[in-house]
Amino acid sequence: MSSFLMKLPPHQHGKYETKYTFFILSAAMLPAILFSIFYYGYRMLFAYILTMGVCSFTEWVYESIKYKKDYLERFLEFKGSVTAALIVMTLPPILPYYVYVVAALIASIIAKQLFGGFGRNVYNPAITGRIAVLVGYSSLMSTFYLPTSNILENGLFNITTVPIDAISMATTLTAAKETVASGGTLPILMTDTWLPSFLGFIPGAAGEVSALALLIGGALILITRIGAWRIPFACLTTFLVLATVFWYFNQGYVLDPITQVLSGGIILGSFFMATDFVTSPLYSKGKIIFGIGCGALAIMIRIFSSYPEGIGFSILLMNSLVPLIDRYTKPRSFGG
Amino acid sequence: MKLYSIKGGIKLKQNKFADANIINTLPVLDGELFYYPLSNSFCNNSIPVVEKGAVVKAGDVIAKASETGFSIDIHSSVDGIVEDVTQIKHSKLMHTEGIIIKASEQSGDYSKLAPTKDIVDTIKNAGILGMGGAGFPSYVKFFSSKSKVDTLIINASESEPYLTCDQSILINKADELIETILFIQKELDIKRVIVALEGNTTEQTDKLKQLAKDNSIDIAELPRKYPYSGEKQLIYVLLGRTVKKGELPSSVNVMIQNVSTIYGIYEAIKKSKPVIDRVITVSGDIDNHQNIVVKMGTTVRSLLEKLNLDPEKYNRIILGGLMTGTSIADLDVPILKTVSSILLLNDKSKNHEEEACARCGRCIDVCVMGLSPTGIKNSIMQGDIGQAIDDDIMSCIECGCCSYVCISHRKLMESIQYAKNFLVKDHIAATENDKAVGGK
Ligand code: SF4
Ligand code: SF4
């Protein structure tokens, strides 16, 4: 008799669960991940597996200690893997493997677990990990490659050594900075880079190169409505508007807005990193403010600082403002 | 008619299997026991007026309303003998004082209510409660609405899954409903009446719609979204009027009544019949879904037996809707006026463990009251009830949408409900105490 399930209402639950949400997020990143493997070869695949292993393992150890029970099931919950994938995607493609391990450890132990674990961390773990290695291994971090062949031509295991099949080359953003610094001027519109940048055949961080692949994933996030459209929308709009303004008044010294948005990590950042639930504001108004902040800081760092790319820093900066934003954007209750 | 839109709400799977065209009647067996609790969610402490061994007829008053607080008369729903006045089981209160009646042969008739001049008295004497589920005594609503209200809204939006009992009344009792509505309109001098339909209640109700048109009663068809039927939501959607925090609908000159309640009023006024039975939906993972008239006080066990349903085949039984109903472990609890359905379910549902909030914001997006369920729950967990009150915890209509969507399976509505019922009162008492002490 007492075998009936006693439960407080509501007696049903929607289909969305953390698991499901993280699964979709992972699926949304898949086009860009696949593109990077296709473009840079099987080394990338190893990098993903290695980083995911490290992240999942630390996560598992942490949860096992914290909750004092076997969390083997959680091993497969994609929580650590989203962070892991983002780390690999934002780093240059061909790195010694230990760099990934260091980034992954910093991301999951320092940025996430020391803050109290999933749901409590203030800073986006993937970006924290990336920035730590960016500072620690700065020379490795500024070496990018343009592959001269891909796995369709060579087979999965052919691009084994670097830089035989790839030429080392600066990214569009770095190249532009250097040109301007050495007294040169840039073409007003860099039309010839638009198509390769959109498709992804340019030197850059592994998962950031193909705007197309990222936009496909971004569309999936928006269609399944697991992520808030407000943050990417506000971020990209602000970024484009400011980029246009700066370009208009400094033609020849600042890249045109289309090139700006297609190169570097702005698309990846606004769709996949700024939207991280845990480290972004809770309320709609706050999300817009956060997006605007990320977009504005990103373009300003690109133009006014010595770093070629600013999306990571800008998101981290805005992360630290989240509690403040939340406090002042609380919704008003109906009739209250 | 023009509708105003509100934010929030969710789309639920309808699962409306029970045919609304037919209303069956549950027979009464000789010797069957009926249970009548003296307390209910809003109405407490009715005073028994019968003793063990007394012979009663259906419709006889067996407990009188007490003078204090909200309280109503309780009527026997069957002809029989008072078996006992003692502690009985209750689906929400666990145990409560109550009366047990053993049915004898049924005459099929009932003792009529004494005629009164005032509609409010009739409603009070008939023991009518808000039969949508909340159980707020209707006489209080009528009393506070007198000569104040300009609009009457009939809430016929049955947005919970499975339920079709209101629909069955709309289809089968259209004449009676309209007659009652016009009667109330005249009695209370109400300018405008709106019948709000939603979901399945818009289907097959052509007769009602035609009758409404003939009598210049407005019909509104709401979007299929849960819970547009919350009182404040309904008033805003239909009229664009906002009921301020802590106020009742009468503050914006509106009275809302549920369809089953209106039908109860019809029986009271036109047939002098107190509430001794009601239509409920029997549904869930069963084959013979139906709407059926059940005598008040019937136990779940005897209802299932009469319908040939084996409770052993199901892993949960819910009185009321899926979103707001009560799950029961004991089959001997009686069916009361506020129970709109019995759902027998057999599925893999379990009590999920709560996980850390992922801060996804979904609970905030769906809350029709514009609250931040996660923020309020966090305050409750930290013991900061003052903050929860500042964040308007008392405005929560306990619809359950927040818990339904939470990706971390947090028990948001459950905590809020608990805090509202227990912690908030204590907190207010404590702060007042502090003030009193500090003032000296
Ligand atoms: S907080 Fe209350 S009103 Fe808001 S969704 Fe949750 S249960 Fe409904
Ligand atoms: S729905 Fe659940 S996980 Fe998402 S913000 Fe609300 S409480 Fe947190």
C-alpha cells in the first residue's frame, strides 16, 4: 500500500534537464570542433579527448569528495566537456599536449571547484584556463598556422609533423596590429579576407576560425532555446556598431567591421562563452547589459590595447560585475 | 475580444482523454462508509450536530459552521446512520476530526435547503467552496463583492492536463450555467460577464457559446498556456486591470468564479440542493477515462473498486491536477469538494535529487507573477525570510511552472509553498515581537 510514490506537486517535469542542456551545447559546438579536426588533423582530436579526460576526471574526483558518493554517472554528463572543448577551441591549433593539461587543470580546479563547484563559479572556467596559459606560455600562444593540406587530401594520420604541412602565420588581427605599428596602413575594406574568414580557411585559434561552423551551432542554441538570445544579440550588435564607428573615423588604421567580426573569437565568445549560465546574469535586463559590456570591451581592447584580441578579457571582466548587475536588474513582480 | 498578453507560462501536454460528452454517476452501496472532515484548507472547525447512531438523510446538516474564521456547514451526502465522530484521514491534513456515515438504502432524494432571501446566505448554507481546487469559501467572495463588482469572470479554462470535468459541465449543463450566470448578474447588479475558455473547453461548447451570445455574455478564448487561469492573470489578460500585490480581485471590481462552482450555485439556488456531490475526472494511465458524479466523502478505495480499477497496477495516485494536486499514499482518504480529478499513473517518475542551480533563468522566464523563484529559494535556504518577503514570495500563486522547468530539478515551488505556509508567519511574528521589545 505504502508503495505509492509520494511527491509534492508539481507531479510532472519538463523535458529540459541539465544533462540535456549540456548535451545540446556540446552538439552545438560540434560543427566547429569537426571543422578544426578536418583542418588541423588528428592532433586536434587527441587534444579534445585529452582535455575532456582531464576536466571530467577532476570534476569526478571533486564531486565524489564533496557529495561522498559515487558520481560515475556524472562522468558522462557533459558538464566538464563543454569547458574542455572551449579550452581547445580557443587555443592555437598545434600545441604541446601539456599546455592543454595545464589549461584544463586551472579551468576546472582553480576557476570552478575552488569557488564551490558547478553553479558557484564566478569566472568562466574555459576563459580562465585559456588566459592562464596565454600569460604563461606567451610565445607558443602567438604562433598560428595555415595548413597547406587537409585530412580529406592526406588522410587522418598524415599531418603528423608541424610545420611541414602548415606554414606558420600571424592571424589577421595580429598582422593588422603589426602593420599599423610599423607605420603602414591597412586597406579600407579587406574584401579578399571576407570569404576565407567566413568559411574558416585562415590562421587562428582552433575552434574560432570558421564563422560558418560557429553560426550553425549558434543557431542550434537559439532554436532549442537552451541559451538566452539576449547575450549574443546584444554583444554582437554592440561590437558591430562600435567597430563601424571606430573604423569610419580611423580608416586605414583599423580593420573594417566585417573583417573584425569574422576574425578572432568574437562569435565563439558571444555564443558559447558569454552565454554560460553560471557566469552570466540571471535576469533579462541584466543579460542585455552584460552583452553590451562584453561587445564594447572586446572591440575596445582590440583597438586600444596591445593585445590583438579582447573577447576573453572582456567576458572575464563582465563576469566579475554579474552579482552587481543581478542586484539592480531584479524583475518587478506582477502587480508589485 | 481583445486580449492583453502576459509574460511567462508553459505549454503542457494536454492528455485530455476523458470524454466530456458523457457524465456518469457513481452508485452508492449499502453499508459503504463516507467520511466528512470538519476542517479543510480554508474552512476550519465546523461543529458536529449529530451523534453516533443518529439517522441522517442526504442533504442533512451534520456539522454547523463555527462563528470564528471561515467556516461552512457540512452536509451528509447519503442516507444512512452516523457511525462515529472521530479522527479521520485527510489527503492534505493527514488526520483531522471528522464524521463517518454508514450508508443505508438510498431514497435518491435529499433534504432541501431552507429558503433564504439573500443569495449570499444560500451559498453559505449550501456549503459552496471554490471547486477549481483552491477551496476558498464562495460566500466570502460574494459578500465582499456585493455592490462593488462590475465584471463577473467565469473561469472555464481547464489548463491542467487530463482534466475535462469543467468541459463536461460546459457541454451538458449549458442552459443551467447561463441561467445561473444571469441570476447572479441580476442579483449583484453586474454590468458585464465574460466566460473565459481555454484549451479543450473551447471545443464542443457551441451550445454554450450560442446561449452566451443570445444573452450578451462575452466569450473569450485564451491561448493554450498554463496557468493563464490564475485569478490575477485572468483579470489582466481579459480586462487589462492589474490587481495590486496583496489585494483581492474585488479591489479592481471583478469577481471570478469557476465553472464547477457556478454549477454548485445553480443546484443551491434552483434546486435547493447543498453540495453533496460533484463531477470529477478519472483518468491517467488507465483505459476507461471518464467524468463521473461522485458523492462527497466517498473514499478513493471504494471509488476505484466500483470502477474496477486495481490500485496495485499504478505507482502513484494524485488527487487533483498534475501541476497542483496532492499525491496520496493512503486509499482511505475521502474525496472532497475541491478534488477535481483522480489520476492513476504508472510511470518512471521519481523524486529527483536537487542539484545546484545552473542559473539558467528558465524559472524566472516562466513565472507568471514575475518573481525570481531561484532567488527566493536561495533566500529561503539561507534562512533569510525577510529577503524572500521583499522579493514578494507572498505573490506566488503556486502554479508549479518553476519546478516544472528547472533543469536542475530544484524543488522551487515546494520550498516556496512551505515557506509561505510556515516560515513567513513565524518571521512576521518574530519581527513584530522584536519591534515590541525594542520599543520599550
Ligand atoms: S514562483 Fe510561484 S507563481 Fe512563480 S512559477 Fe513558481 S509556483 Fe508559479
Ligand atoms: S530553472 Fe532551476 S537551474 Fe535554472 S535558474 Fe531556476 S532554479 Fe536555477
